[in-house]
Amino acid sequence: IVDHGDAAPVIRRYVAAGEIRESCDLASHPGRKRGVRSLLQSVRWIDGTAAFSINETFGFECECLLDDTSAAPAKLGFGVRGELGQSVFGSSMDQHGVEGSQTGGRVLFRALVNSLPLAPGTYSLSLSLESGGVELDAKEEAVPFTVLWEKQPDIASPPRANWGPLHLPVAWEVERVER
């Protein structure tokens, strides 16, 4: 016996113990775009595992090695891709009006999604670091992660695979109409 307890957290740890790790070294990652510097250094999942549940908090930290040569603050953006490489959603510091880092050295950028709207499956995180609209470093499909189904108090069964990658709460009503 390696682990025991409630099913959902044990399954999450089991999935995360596979090839999907809690952190990833990006310094020598093969997904780097050509012609950019190696500034994205590592990614670490906030809760320590790369397995998440539907509607759970999803978060990561990205450590970057910045220099003082940029005139504009460095800002991070990310994208999530599905199993077939399709873009699912993304965000950037610019989108939310968040000030970047103007200083050089090691800097941690954090991103949190309060309620992950993804259906069960395997996804990847792509990262982009920019300054003043110029891309400094980028990693396509840099870090894999898994979304698991956990029984929800108001949802009886998981979404079907052919419904797509998003899982959004829907309020259903039925009304009998007399004719």
C-alpha cells in the first residue's frame, strides 16, 4: 500500500506520480521557440500536483531569469491546449492590467484560476514572456496536466468526451405546459 484515504485525493496523487510532475525545468525544454532567449526557467503547480479536479482552483508559479535591459516591464501570459493541440483558453497579465516586473534577476509570476472550467482529460500549459509587446521567451505545450472527475454535489455524472473541453455550470429547469 503506497497511499490510502479518500478516493479523490489518492487518485490525484496517483495520476500526478506518473509522468506528470509537480514542477518542470524549462531551461532546456525542447518546446522553446526559435530566436528567443532562455528566460523561462521552471514551472511549479501551486498545490504540488499536476492533477486537478473540475471546478477546483488551478494555479502555477513560473520562475523567470530576467535582465535589466528591457525598457518595459516583463509580463507573463499562458495558454491551455487540449489533447489534440487545440487552444482551449488563456490569459495574460496585460489582459488583467497587472504590472509586470521591471527588475532583473529571478522573478516568480503566479497565476490562479479560482474554478477550473475544464472537462476531464489531459491538457498542456504554454507560456510566453514579453516586454513592451516583444516576445522574450515562449514555450509551447511546456507542461502537461490532468483534469479529473470528482463527484459534484449538484452534478450527477461527468461531462461526455464529445461535448468538448469546457465544463460550465448550467441551470436546468423543466416546466409542464398545458395545451
